[in-house]
Amino acid sequence: RHYPNPKWAKWRDYTVALIEQQNRDLKFFDKFDKPVRMKVTYTPEDLRRRDIPAMVDSIFHCMEKSGLIADDFLVKDLIWVSNPKDVDKAGASIEIEEL
């Protein structure tokens, strides 16, 4: 059995809770269950090298675990936009559109 890195698991649980709270705040209770396009706009807080495929996998995992998307295989079109480092605006903004 695979056990995730504790630091990553803490980030995942926090991120899933944020997604669930945002959906409640927006009164969005549907689940994407058809093919979608996803746009991720990423702004790092530092100059550390990060692996985009690993970040995409983590985002997909959180979207699925939170119930926002039925299965990450439904992401048929992915747009990744990387911004320069900005400590004040660091993070990822994600837009999902049904195809």
C-alpha cells in the first residue's frame, strides 16, 4: 500500500477543503462528469524549480477528491500559464469549462 508524503497529504487535505468551501460559497453542487477544458494560471512564491507534470497531477487529484470532477480523465484540454514569481499573488487559479 502506498502512503503519501505527510507534507503533501496535509497540503492535499487543505486544498480539498478550500475547493469544497468555495463550492459551498458559490452554491455549486454539480460534479463535472463530461469532458472539460481546464486552464491553470500558476504564480510561484519563490524561484524554486517545480515539476509541472507533478503539479498538474496534484491539482487533478484534489479536483477529483473534492468531488468537483468525476474522474481526472475527463480533462481533455489543459492550458498551463506560468507567471513570474510574486510572493503576494502566489498560487494557482483554475478555470474549468465543459466541452
